Amino acid sequence: MASNQITPTCQVIHGNETFHGKQGLDYFAGISAESAGATGLCMHMVTIPPGARANAHLHEEHETAIYVLSGEATMWFGEGLTERVDVGPGDFLFIPAGVPHLPANLSESVPCVGVLARTDPNEQESVVLRPDLDNAVPGFGTRVREE
């Protein structure tokens, strides 16, 4: 193993580090290849601020599971983002690999907080932005900032 890689072992990752993802949202960094030497998954916490949304994207080869801790979110998904689901506290959301999606927080005052796990230990490697879908959802035509 190269000297710059982490040797996998049981460890605590304190949730005080953040990063800005290609999706346009900020994450509290948790378990990943970078933080813990994970080889098969990542797990982070995301907050979608009131009125915010992610950039339309997909994860090519990786599944995603999200558990909503607080607040509510809407997610448009599928080719053309023509399908929609709403989630709230206590809901689990599964996103299959390769499915385009765009999550948003429609609340004007309450953030949506969730814990997500993905089968991509490097988190951002499989993110494929879909700018062609960014205007597919009425009222959410403006992309959020990128890194």
C-alpha cells in the first residue's frame, strides 16, 4: 500500500469537516476512501438549505441511500426528470445507479438534513453532471454554484 493511503482499521471520523460537491451542495464529510480508507462505500451528511437545489446529476455505477433526519425535500428523477418523490423525517430514499436526479428543498425557512450512503468510496468520482436537465424542473432553472 502506498504511504499516502490510509490503512483500513476501525476508527471514529468526527463530522466537523465539510466539502462542496459537484452536485452543488455542501456535505459534512464522514466515511470515505479519503477519510477512513473505505473500499466499498461512503457515508456523509448533507443539508439542503431552504429554497436550494442540487445540480441535475447521476452516479454512473453507484447506488445511493438517504435517510432524512429533518426537514423535507422533493426529488425529480428519471430521463427528463419527469418523475417526482417527496421525502420527510424518517423516510429512506433509494437512488439506483445511473438514474438522473435533482433534489430540492421547497421550504422557504426549514433546511432538509439527511445522511447518505453510496457504493462509491471516493464520493465524487462517479458524479456526472447533467446540465441538459437543469432547466427540466419549473421554478428551479438556475444551477447552484460549482466548485
